[in-house]
Amino acid sequence: MSYFIEQQEWQSLPEYAQRDVYDYFLHIKQRCESKSYIERNKSETIAFSNLSASNIEEWASDKEDNERESNS
């Protein structure tokens, strides 16, 4: 996914705000390139995947839907 800021919108910001956005971009870029950030993201993805896998049967089950229908 790619994001684009229209030049007119960008130029409508005061210079200090443009500088803040650019500094924040550099901060995020540096953080994303760091090894600890990459490793933390991997471990969070694995943990979420494991949680999702353990809940897939419950999510796929019609039990809750059937209970709602019978209570209606």
C-alpha cells in the first residue's frame, strides 16, 4: 500500500508542521529498520497466529449463531 500527500495539501501546512511530519517519518523509518523492532513484530505475529489458530474452530462454529436465533 502506498500513500500520497497532494502537493497542495502539503504546502498548506506551516513549515514547522512539515518539519514535524518529516521528522516523525524518519523516526518511524529508523524504528522499522531496527532489528529489535523486526524481531518484536515477528513474535507478535506468531503469537497472534497461534491465538487465531486455537480459536478458528470456535469462530467457524454456528453454535453462537444458533443460540441467538433461538433466543429471538
